[in-house]
Amino acid sequence: MKNPRRQRRRRAGFTLVEVLLVLVILVIIASLGITNYARSHRKALVNAAKTQVDMLTTLLQQYQTDVGDFPSGAQGLDALVNPPADLPNPDKWGPEPYVAKGRLPLDPWDRPYQYEYDPGAMLPRIWSMGPDGTSGTDDDVGNW
């Protein structure tokens, strides 16, 4: 006859190996989810920056249509919010700021967009310095 006490002890709960195996599986699943989330989040921020750069480019084209030229490098994107002091004909600017709510958006990493205009170019360059915050690196997002 079998010992009933021994049978009860075997059925009483999980072994340490079973618990550790379940924990390992949960950690693997969680790490996969976090990795996918981080990748998706970075991609969403880059797409948001691209959309904002496109919006600013469109607003600059409207400015150019109204005023006759793009803002100079010194005037920068602020010319979409406030009429530059050195405009030849200030009456052509506006009636309201070109940017909604009268303020320029920051990029998704909370930094201002960069602006550069060469009068020989068709469009000014607008870009975000990207996640690393350094201009001129591979992660910059711009209208080029």
C-alpha cells in the first residue's frame, strides 16, 4: 500500500523549477513586447516630425506667395508667427500668423525646428535634429 501522506505532498503545489520556468517565459514575452513598443514609438515620433516638417514647408510656401520671397535665414521660422521688421511691404504679411495658435511647434523631442534658406534654392531647408539632438547626423528628419 502507498503512503497517503507522500501522495498529498506531491499534489500540494508547484515545484520551484515549474515556477522559474513560468517566470522565464513571462520575462521573454515582456521583453519582446517592450522592444516592439520602443521601435514603434520611435517610428511614430519620426513620422510626427515628417508631418510637421511638411506642414511648415506648406506654410512657408503660403508666406512666399503672400510676401514674394521666403524668410531669410536670420528671420527664420519666426516669420510665420510675427511679421519681420525688415519686410519691404508689411501689408502683404498675413492678416494672422501663418501658424495656428500663433506659435511654432516643437519637434517630437521638444526642440525647435532648424531653418536655412539659400536664395538660389527652390525651397528653404527645415529639419529636426532627431532623437540624438545633433544636426547633420543620419537621424535628422527634414524636407530634403
